[in-house]
Amino acid sequence: MSQSGATVNEECITAYNDLKLNKKYKYVIFKLSDDNKEIVVDSTSESGPEYDDFREKLINAKTKGAVGKGPRYAVYDFEYNLASGEGVRNKITFIAWSPDDAGIMAKMVYASSKEALKRALPGIATEVQANDADDIEYDSLVKTVSKGTAA
Amino acid sequence: MAQQPLPSSVQPTDVYGGDEVSAIVLDPGYINTRAGFAGEEMPKQVLPSFYGHITSSNRDVFGDQAMYPRADFEIRNYMNRDSVVEDWDAATKIWEHALVNRLGIPRPTPPSKNGLNNKPKPAAEGEDVEMADEADLDETENYEKPMAENPLLMTEAAWNSPKQREKAIEICMENWACPAFWLSKTPVLAAFAAGKATALVLDVGGSNTSVTAIFDGMVLKRSVQRSPVGGVWLSSQIRSLFEASEPKVEVVPTFMVENKKPVEAGQPADARLKTFDFQISPSFRAYEEERVLKEFKESVVEVWRGPGRYLAPGNEDYAKNLPGRVFEMPDGSNQMWREQRFKVAEGMWDDNAAFPSATEEGKITKAQTVPGLIKAALDSIDVDVRPALLANVVVTGSTSLLPGFTDRLNHELTAMFPSVKVKLHAAGLSSERRFGAWIGGSILGSLGTFHQMWISRKEYEENGPGIVEKRCK
């Protein structure tokens, strides 16, 4: 398979485990380092767990030295009530954020490096590929992630 | 005087591993072959995959400049209509022409000329060396290792056979002595260049239209669908349109016209044709006619945008009242094209609307239309994956640049899948659609991290050409 060969920095796995096992974060956002060689942590929910902040961060992400928006990877721990009333569910979701107006170089690098990161993060429940602001609306994401079982 | 490159023996062996790789990207298609250096935005060389063969001297000539009327001259193509290499000898020659002669890959200097073995002489000696190099420029065959310092990234159709893939790495390693090789599938590169690891790629090319589902960067083999409904087929539809016109429209290629006088629309041409004292071969004439048809395609033909098919009641009458376009043939005859502009491309969507074709291969079925291909591709894969694919439809290939194409596609898909979100991704820049796969390969090949992915010369020598099946999945 055609992969970029970019590596995953150890801190990504640490941050992911903090999210998954220690519930320290609600989300972690990853990016490629400026030289495109490795995937590093861009930011976490340390500043606050609100979904809107997370969404803003993605929408305003940039690629260094390029015009337009920048792609990112993110992991979000969705929590929702089942419509059947059977309680609460958690789903760790991988989001490949690649806005359509990002540069072609950045899009290519992110798309061809994604598998490396995904394979380094065990226990991802679902994956979403998002390309514009509408794709990362909270309600529509929960609907996708829960396969329509959320309240 | 330009600095002489280091001979390969003293260069670090991992030279292609650094960021300064001068990797080459080669993207062969039925109409064009695209070649250039990785990291550049556009392929430097776009040359026809057709080439000329001079039967009297059994010689091949390449490139647009070589295609002029001459005696004993046939036009051939090294690819077949399936976008797969048919004639490997010609392919090797044409690629070498594109890469070594046209792209100007700096060649390693032979030891006799690299200056290290020269006896000390006064300063004038440097000029002699350069002139000697100049004289050798055309003799590619003299260089045993024309690309000893350039890794090569090649593209292939999703349906390329294992045998074909092994042949590609063999030529790269044995004939050109490349230090490293990689083979990427065109729909994967096009999807990645659109920022998507999961996508349904619709590639509307010259000799083929194909639909391929990509999931997490892998081609879903069962999904691959293709049909001849591409640019060449469209040309045959234009021919049928000309045949059916009243009066018939003759295609007189540019090279036959000596001079012409302006005539009123719809009047017979008033032109004097050139005469040649040798026979013009049918293949050359067909190649030149194709150029005229291509121009017609680019300036006149338009896709009926929908909603609904062109044959739906009322649409044709509406199209008749739309502003038409005038097209002037090389011989000066010209006429206004109105509803025919839409009709000629409608067969891509609706087999009932296609012009009857004189040849067997020009006839198409419902399954070969664009909606038919997409339906078949989706039917062949898991139900759960379909929504993700329909939300990421990547449109590429130069025939997709027909005005109205994406509008119509959107209408067709939303009508076919009313309950699913359909989203098209078609690059706005025409170059990104024409060279989508090449550009993707260019970025990939330029990444410093990609050096660990290349199949190295050593791996090839240890495992043989079969390595390509294992590595380039």
C-alpha cells in the first residue's frame, strides 16, 4: 500500500492512553511535524472539554508555510445516552480531518500517513473522515458514531 | 561550466534516503504519458503515448514534433485500450525518451570523461570535455545506467496484472539501473491527493472510465469497474453525430489544408487541399482527425446537467433554445451546434441516448454508463461501507472536465441513492484533474520519510521481480 512512511511520536500514544485508560482527556488532536516526518500531539482537552472548542480548533488548524487550512487527526471520546434507555455508552472515535480547502500537499501527506497513526492507537471504536465544517457537527457525528442508537 | 555530478561510486549509497531525492514520477496513460521530478507541481513532460513508426527504415520516433506527414509513416501506441502496456519494447523506448532525453536527468559521467583520469593539462581542457558530452546527448544506448541515481515511482491501473507489474520493475532495475522503485495505483493517488484515505474514485480518462472503491488506502479489488466510455469513445460519438448530420460533416485534419477561404455557416468548405507525393497511412490520418475531434470536444460538447435525462420529455426542446456554439473545421466550413452539443455526451449517462455505433466496441450497455459503473461498484461491496464512499466521491480524469459533468453526476447519484448523503470532490484546478495521479505520486515521492517504503535495488536483487507483488499492494 502506498504509505508516506511517517512515524508516530511516543507522546501520541501516551496522550491516547491518558484519554482511553485514565479518562484524563476528552480529546487529543494530532498533527504532522513541520518536516512531515512524524506525527505529534497538537493539543489536548486540557483547556476544557467543550466540544465547540474542539471543533473550533480543527476548523482553524493551519499548515505551516502553506496557504489555506490544515488537515489534522483527532481522537474524541464520545459519550451518549442510548435512545432505548439502556444507559450511557462511550465510543472512542478517530477523526481524519481534511478540509477541502487545504493545500494538495498537506492533504496528500495526511491521507498517506493516517494508517500509521491509526495502527498505533489500539481500541478505536469508529473512524470518521471529515472534510468540511458540516461534517464535524456534534449531533451528526454522534448519530454516525452511535449508528443511530443515541437519544 | 556546470559542475560535474559525482560519479555514483563515490556518492553515499543511501542517497535516495535523504530529503534531496531526485525521484522521478512516471504516469503512463493511453493518450498521454506524464513524467517529471517528484516534488514538482506539474509533470514537466506530457507526451503522447502514440508514437510514429517509419516502416521503410524500421525506426520509431517520439513526441508531438515528430508527428508530421511523411512517407511510410504509421502511428502506433504502446498502451492498449485497457490502459495497460502492450508493447514493452516501445514502452521502454518511449519512457527512456521522456525521462532521459526530454526530462534531462543528469547522467553519471563515464570514468573516461569525469576528469579524474585526465592527465593534467592547461585550462582549455575543460571546454573540450563539455563539447564531447554534448555530442553524446542523443546516444542514450551508450549509457548503461541512465538513471542510476534516480528512484522511480510509477503509476498503474487498478486492474494491472502481476506479470505487467513485474515487467515494470524489471525494466526499471535492469535497463535503467534505478536505485529504488515503487508502483502506486492511480485511484489511490487520486484519492490521497483529495485528502481521503477512503473514497469512491471515478476516473474519466481517455480510453477508459473506471470506478474504484478505496478503503483505508487499499483498493477494494471486487469494486473495480471500467468501461470504454471515456474520451476516445466520445470522439466516436462525435463521428456518429457528424455522419448523422444533414449535410454530413467531413473531418478534414489540419495537415491536409493548404489554404482556406471564409464561408457562411452551413456552406461547403472553400479550401485547397495539400497533395502529397507519398501515401498517408490510415493510422496517421486517424491520429490527426482525433486532434480535430478533441478540439470539438473541448470547445463545443457539454453534459446535460439534469435533473433528469436529456431524453426526458421537454428537455430536448429546451436545449434547442439554448445559445449554441459555432465550430469551424480546419477547412473553414463551420456551423452552429445547439442541442447536439448535449446529445453527443448523453450516452455516457443513458445508453438509450447514445448514437448508434458502426463498430462493435463503440456500442455500450446500461452497465457501461457512468451511473451503471458506480452502481455495480457499490453493489459489490459491503453495505456498511457504502455511505462512507458516497460521501467521498472523488472525480478525476480529463474527460470529467466537460462542462456540466459534475452537476449531472450529482443529480444522478442523489436520484440513485436518495437516503444517503452524496458528496463529490472534484478539484477546481483543471491541472489537478488532468494530472491527479501524477501530482499525488509527486508529493509521495518527494517525502523524506518515503525512503523506507521504496523497494531498494538490494531487495530486488535478493527477491527478484516478485517483490513488487508483496510490497506494492
